[in-house]
Amino acid sequence: MNLRSMNSMRGDSSFWWNDSINICEKESLNSINYSNYNELKEVFDSIEHKAREIDAEIIITKGKRYKSDMGKYFYIKFKGEKSKISYRITGIYEPLITNLIYKRLNEISANERTDKDDVGIMLDGQFQFDIEWFDILEKNWRKFDHSGEHYGTDLDLGFMECKKHWIVDIMDFLHKDVISSLEPDMGKLREMLAEALPQYWFVNEQVDNITFDDIASLSERYIDLALISNLREKSKYTSKLNTIKKLIKKMY
Amino acid sequence: MNGDTEYDNDYWMTHDVNICDKQTIKSLMHPALEEHNKSLTWIQETAKEINANIVISTNEYYDPKKHNSAIYMKGRKSNISYKIEINYHPRIANLCAKRIDEISINEENFRILNKFIISKMITFNVRWYDLRIMDWSSICIENESGIMSWPGDIIVSVMNALYNDIYSALDSKMNTLRSTLIEALPVYWFVNKQFYNISYNNIALLSESLEDLHYTDVSDSMDEFSQKTLTIRKLIKIIYQEDDEFKEYE
């Protein structure tokens, strides 16, 4: 009996404790989705699709770092297209929670899923993502808090649909980091770029023969923009953002 | 692959220092960073002037990624013992050296260069020796200046500020040094570490005056702060029996 058929044994009340990975698909994200839930497969498929598109590396591993011994985690590693900054998204997937939820999720109507916080909390528990960038000076990955910005959990979309978009969008936004920084809501990204771009210039990772003066000027403007409120000083903010846009256009 | 292996192949990841000069501050020099080297020479010269002792240590907390050194010195009047712990990160110096010659340094680009690269090459902590607990206590002194100075230059400024601690504490921005002196002056009197036959009453008066100054909000009342500063200067002059010396720091 293979794992998939084991998982399909709905009558087995303890099946959701299973933490084995599907060895037939061990090189893909679906190796950690042995649950036969199409929604989950779609999430993994779209992450893998985006990874191929942006030349990201996906590393699947398992470990005891997180909530339960059964937690699986995977890394998605890629570089900013222009900046060449190294990014790492660590996905932590708790199959135990997924299996527990899907055991009876079909008994809850779609509307109820969006309305009830406790369902949302449960759904949220099956996935967690850490977003980091590689700090050359510290020689370590540094957390990059993106959660407060732009992409919150929107259960109206349907949780899995939302999660799929969220992580794929994050990959996309970080890959196009310099361009993404022109969006008003991307304050944390700008803050990180202001620090990371000068570092990465020194390891000659950036293309287009950019001078340090250009990098310093961009970094300075990011810092300057952070001091202005998008709400209270709208026109000043827009004007400074446009200056950054022109500078980026000239540099790249 | 984890973070530790990123960029490992690059030569600038090396943590080595110049082993020929490992017992002196020259071991922290880098052949491609002239300004950095100048600032280290300046530290050495200043140390001689103020009778400070530079120790390049490899203690039990030794971390091969950074080189820990310390400057031990005393306040000129207060005789309080200070230690400036210096952490030098050769990897960052090597990274900096990789392309610094491509940069024509000016005030504008130096701000970013310093903020995100150079200032991290040498970091430092300042401590004073608290005789009550027989251990070093931290003093928070940060570099706020926007001027084009390398970390070594900042350390020289700190050495001078600590050497002239009693006057430096009158600077409105020297909050933590001021609060250190409020405590440390009476403590050091007890071990007879101060010169000039100072009475305890005078030390207590100076400590109280500094405390009063400490709680005067300079942003609220600049005049009041200046007035109090002037009074304390006069007090210092009396306590330490200064004449010409006073003018030097006025």
C-alpha cells in the first residue's frame, strides 16, 4: 500500500499523524504533499512554476526546528534580477495541521471558512513563511519583515488561493526588487535595499557597470523617502518617488 | 546550502590579520585602506600622548571572525579607569578594499559608505571600571557626526573625550558619560584615586551639580543648561586648582 492510498483511507482516524514524505516526488515540493488535496498541490505547483521562471532553487528538507517534529521546511533561494541580492524564503509546512483540517473541512461551508477567525487560524497554522536576505557583512541571513505590507492574508480569496498568490507574488516582487521598490507600500523593501545595495556593489555582483555614486545616491534617496509620510505629505512623497524612478531608470 | 557557505570562495572572506604585527594596533591595518591605516596610526599616537595601553587580546571569548582589542586608559582629572573594546572585522575590511579605489570619495557618497560598510569594519564599546562590583560597566557613546571620519578617527575622539571626561560630561549630548561620572566620582574618591587633595564634600557637590545638569532639558532651556555648565566649570576649576588648564577646555 503506498502513501497516497494510505492517506485516502478516510476511515482511518489516525492517518493525519503520518509525516512521511512521498518518496516518488522527493525532488519537488509535492513530495511533502502526500495528502491528495488539490488546493495544496496547486500552491506547490505555482511556487515551482514561478521558481523556474525566476531561476530560483528549491531545497526541500525536514527538521525539528519548528512547531512539531513532523514539520517540513523548504527553502526557495534566488537573486534579485538587477540587484543580485540573495533572497531566501523558508516555507514551513505542518502536514499534521493540514491533515487535521482537511479531515473535516468539507463539512464547513465556503462562507463559514471566511467568516470564522478560528478556521482562519487553523488554516494559517499549516503554512508559515520567513523571508530573508543574505547580509554579506554579517555573513548571515537576515529576516526581512514583509508581513505588514501590502500582502496580508485575505480569506475572501479563499485561503489556499490567497496563500498561493501571496508567496508567488513575494517571489516575483523580490526578484524584481529594484522595480518593486517604487511601489509606495514597499517601505521595508526600500529600507533593506538602502542597506544591501552598497554591500552588493562591493562584491561586484551587480550588472550594468553601476558606479558607487549611483548606488549611494539611490540608497540615500530610499532613506530620505522613509522620513516622509505618504499620507500627510502626498505631493512631496510622490515627487521623491519619481526622482527615485528616474534614477533607477538611468542606472539600469 | 545554508548561509555559511555563501560567497565562501571569495578571497575577501578571509579572517586573517597581519601576523607579523599581531601584538600592535598595526595588525589591524590593511594594505589597501590608506585612510583606515592613518586612523589606526592616530590611535597609537593618541594612546602615547594620554598614556593609554592598547592590548590586542585573544581571550576566552575570542572569535576568529573578528579581532578583539582594547584600549585601557584613565580620566586625566577623575582617574576613572576606562576601557574601549574594539572589534575589528577583517572580512569587511577586505570587502571594502576590493573596490574602494573605484570610488572617488566625497561627502555625499561617504555617508552611505560609512553607514553601511566602513562603520561596521571596526565597532567599539566603552566601559568604565566600577570598583563596587569589580567589573566593567557599559557607557553608551555613539558616533552621531556626519563628517567623513573612519572608525579609528571616532575612537581617537572617544579617547580624548574620556581623557578629559569631566569637561566632556558638560556636553549636552554626553548623557551617559555624565551619568557615569555622577556615580563614579564619589566611588573613586573612596579609593583615593584622585589627585589634588579633594575633599569628599567637593566631590559630592560636583556629582550633585552634574546630576542637576543631567536633568536639565537642553531642548527646553538652552540658557539654563549653559548657565549650569558655566557654574560647574567654575567648580571644577576650584576643585582641581586649575588656572591655565581651564582655558584649554573652555
